[in-house]
Amino acid sequence: MRTALCKGMLSTEPRHYRRMEEDTDYRVRFSSLCFFNDHVGFHGTIKSSPSDFIVIEIDEQGQLVNKTINEPIFKISEIQPEPNNFPKKPKLDLQNLSFEDGRNQEVNTLVKYTDGDQNHPSGSEKEDTISDGTSKCEEKADILSSFLDEKTHELLNNFACDIKEKWLSETELIGLPLEFSIGRILDKNQRASLHSAIRQKFPFLITVGKNSEIVVKPNLEYKELCHLVSEEEAFDFFKYLDAKKENSKFTFKPDTNKDHRKAVHHFVNKKFGNLVETKSFSEMNCSTGNPNVVITVRFREKAYKRGKRPLPECQEGNVIYTAFTLRKENLEMFEAIGFLAIKLGVIPSDFSYAGLKDKKAITYQAMVVRKVTPERLKNIEKEIEKKRMNVFNIRSVDDSLRLGQLKGNHFDIVIRNLKKQINDSANLRERIMEAIENVKKKGFVNYYGPQRFGKGRKVHTDQIGLALLKNEMTKAIKLFLTPEDLDDPVNRAKKYFLQTEDAKGTLSLMPEFKVRERALLEALHRFGMTEEGCIQAWFSLPHSMRIFYVHAYTSKIWNEAVSYRLATYGARVVEGDLVCLDEDIDDENFPNSKVHLVTEEEGSANMYAIHQVVLPILGYNIQYPKNKVGQWYYDILSRDGLQTCRFKVPALKLNVPGCYRQILKHPRNLSYQLMEDHDIDVKMKGSHIDETALSLLISFDLDASCYATVCLKEIMKHDVLN
């Protein structure tokens, strides 16, 4: 029976934050998930067959990947955008527009751009330089003048000059306006261009978006850095950050003071650690013969690590990459990859993909495989059809895919056996339409879905991730190989292993298609069931798979956090909440500078809406809310023995910087149709029809990392049965 309120919710809060129903199966862990909307809902069944749940990946160009490519084949490298940890670049090349002007500019040798991956600056490198314009607030011809009228442009310059003069005189900003509005800019691309142009010209300012309005504020992090380095260096550093040129480096001036260097490292990593990393290098001082130490900053590498082959070899074409669209039916993704790897004579880590997909469904997704030619992949088309897989759009490309390199997913879902809630006397069709329109308008709680945590009833992937974070490598292996209460070859093999720790014997029992299990067992057979052997076993899995388990744990904690947040404060935005001020951000990889801590005055004035609230996903570079929710995070870390956890697992080369996730999401392009089970539109037959014979066809798009089952659960106000 459904409980009235989420645990801990005040009775004065709206009744619609009700707990989602508890299952008797593996999804019992979701019993604390809350509903957001205030409709009644209905019952129904999803995934009656895989064809009732169709998932089609949407690539970064907004195209469905199941579309057959008839045009000349493009290469991924030609359309590849900035990595996910870089904000989107505007269409205008603001840097070049600024540089070509050439007036009142000095060459700044502090910022070094290199295309290679050298570990330290070298005097022999051919370096590009970025001009810093001028550190004073003087007029210069730039892109701003093409967007702003003369008066607004002048007022912006005056605002910037006032802020700069106060800071240079070491006085507080008393008596000055703390923000300046550019006004509303309706065109999204123009807003993006203005954001970048303002920050490039005035790195000591930040810009935020509010309902298409651009607001300019002092960059307090800039002032904080000025206490550690020269104003010139701070100016150039923030220009470097905003330029976001991939593979570029920024080098601070030489520094012989170790404590001071430590303070600079700490500042940069605390504020921007999810974007950049810092290292200290020694370089010889020609005048004294003593080494100087410099701090170099570089943008973090892409989430998906390329192979270990050096870059020149890739450029010479010695590494082959073949892209394709994979269609699979009722097949777990890692099982599909394992089967393809066996047929192609490669290993699972040679495959790259943008995201995971459901098992009990028909799914379409983009993939890239290394060391396999298009012709070789085409040769196995007939063989893999027997495994309920198809490959098409096969073509040569220049590079692998990265996790998160997608815009989202499109869903076509059939919900069968539609029924009203118990004791509901209303018309079923009206209930369905009310529910869908409500969620379409108000959104749903952006929980991670059950597939994020595996289908196991005894052991969930988040438990394995927690063990890895605590460096309990042997425990993590045993959890991974814990059998379910099923009598099949896979679970018999796992049971034998836990009883004997005989990796070789278990290998002879484990079916060939269980690629991950066999990879671990082969490593354990080679290195032994020791702590070091277990570490080597985890390294038999690709990085994306190792980090998957840690992310499962941080996702579980986020789910619990958002339930607690809604139960405690409801839809009110209160003091201490975290909100994202940039309306154009549509993913989780945005920096701390985009996250604002709601003040007491802002909370009292209801300045922000609930859809702006974000909660941190655990990591070493996030800030916590400054209210009861923040204390809840600390209590959870204590509960799980992670009080001192730095969210890095050096033994497995895992780093978890953390990020932020919006607590609400909206389905896009939503459409629906009530149908008879014989696929006849209800409206064609009139209203005299048995309601129990109805099915619902619903289609919608969701952003990456959003779950259709969670959206459906919010619509139906009932656990979706499948």
C-alpha cells in the first residue's frame, strides 16, 4: 500500500511528494523514491515484449542513430564537439576576431598552447600564444560592439572599470552595484556568444543567465586568485579557462616558495578541479644555474581513454576505427559486446559507446570498434543475427566514442493492461491524459533508474562500487562473483568459486558469453586470489566498466539525497540550496562557478524555482548544500565509512571529481495515443469500449542520463510492472 508521505516530510507540504510503491523484487531499494506531481495516476504493464520498449539514441547533432546513412559517409572527427567537461563553444570564433584586430595588445608568454601531450613545457616547442588584450579597462574594438548598442556597451565598460578600480585599490565593493544586466537576448546562439565575449574581455567578471537575460557580476574567484598571484596572471588564467582550447596549457610564473605553490595548487583544484589539473615542473634558471619550479595547468583528458598507442601512430592511420549502429533485442549490452568481440577476434575494451542501454527492449545505439575494418564487421552480419543483433551504417572513422557523447534518447513505449487505481471512480482516459499532461508541464524527479544498479537481488552494483572506494579489492571481487538463488550454469559457477576460490576450475564452468566474469577469473588464475591479484583482475576490465561501479554508488546516494531534499523542503527553494544559474546548461558537467548557494534573503524572496535546484553527485570537487541536506550528505558518508574518502582509487586509476544533477527534468517532444490491443485508435471506435482492452502508445525524448522508467513511474503513480 502506498504511504501518504515521504519519510521525514512535514505534514504542511503538498501531498504529492508521495513514496513510490515498494516492490518485492530487486527494485525494493527504490522504496524511498518520491513522486512530484499531484495527479492520481493509473496502472499498467510495460515491456510485455521487447518490441513494447524501443530506445533510439540521439547523437550530438540531434539525429536518431537508427536512420540509415545514404549520404557520403562523414567521419566522427569532423563533427566531434568539445569534450563533456568543456562548456559549449559559441558558433562565432571570438578568439580569432579579437586577435586579428591586433590593437593595444601585448604578447603574453604565460599561456602556452600545444597540440601534443607533453608532460612539461619545452623551449623547443612551437607555441601559439594568446593575447591578453590589456589589463586596464580601456575601450577596444571587439565583438561586443556588434551585439550591444552604444549605451549598453558604455555602461558595461563603466561597470567593469568600477569593479576593477575598487579591487586594485584593495577596497571592498561597498556602494557599487553588484550586478549589471545586459538585458534579454532571445537568440540562444547570440547569448552564448555574448557570454564568451564578455568573459574574454573582462575575466574578472562572470555572466549568468536568467530567463534569457544576461547578468554580469564580479568574479570573486578572480579576486581570490589575485591574493595568490599577480593580477596579470589572474587575468590571463581566467581568459585561458574561458577559451577552453583542448590540449592547451597555462603556466604560472616561476615560484620558489613551496607553501605558496601548494596554495595555488589547492585553489585551482578546489575551484576548477573538474575542468583542469595542475602539476609542478622544474625548469633550469640560466642566470643562477638553479631550477625554478612552475605550476602548469591543463584541461583534463577526455572521459574515454584512448588506447595506449602513441598519437603519431594514430595519425598515420595504423589504428583502424570502424563506426556502426548496433540494434539489439532483449540482450544485455555487455553480453552483446562480448559476443561481438569473440566473433571479431578483439577484446571488449576495443569497443566504445556513448551510453548504456536497456536489456529487455529493442535498442539502437552508436558504437565504434578499434582494430576492425568495415569489411570484417560486415562479414559477421549473418552470424550475429542469430544472437538478436544487427549492425548497419558501417563506416570508417578517425576515433573512438566517449561516454556521454550523445544528446539523449528517444523512446517509443507501449503500456498494456491499463487500469484505474483502486477505488478510483473517474474515467480511465481522463486519468491518463491528466497524468501525461501534468508530467509534461511540471516534470519528474530526475532519479537514476533501477538499471543503473543491476538486476541482482543479492548484490547490487552500488555495493561493489562502495567496496572499490574503500579499497576493499578482494571484497569487491567476491561481491561481483556472488551467485543469485538460481540454478543455471552462471550461478553454479559463481557458487563454486565462492566455495573454493578455484579460478581455473570456475573458468571451465563459466559460459563463454559471460565476458566480464571470465576476464576476472583469467586474471585471478594468473595472479592469485590476493589483494594484488584482485587489483590485476579489475584491470582486466576497461576503465569505463571499472568506473561504472563507483558511479553506481554515487548515483544511489544521489537518489537518496533528492528524496530527503523533497521530503524536507518540498518545492520551496530555501536558504542553503544549490541552484544552477546558467539556463543553457543541459548536462551534469558544469563547474562550481555555475553553482550558486541560495542566501537567506534570496530564499525569503522566492528568487529561484525548484527546477533550478541541483544536488551534488559525490566526488572530490563538489560543494554541499548549506542546510539540512548538506548535513545529510556528511551523515551518509559517515554511515558508509567514507569520512576520509578522497574519491580517488589510485590502485585502479579511478578519479571521481563529482558533478551536479538537476533534481527535476521534463520529457521533450512528448506524444501519446490510446489504442485497443488490436492497434485500433480508440477515437475511431467511439466511447463505448471496454477500458481494460486499452493500451497506451507514448513517445518522448529524454536528455542523456535520464530514465524512461522513472518518467513513466511519475506519470502512472504506480510501479511499472515488467
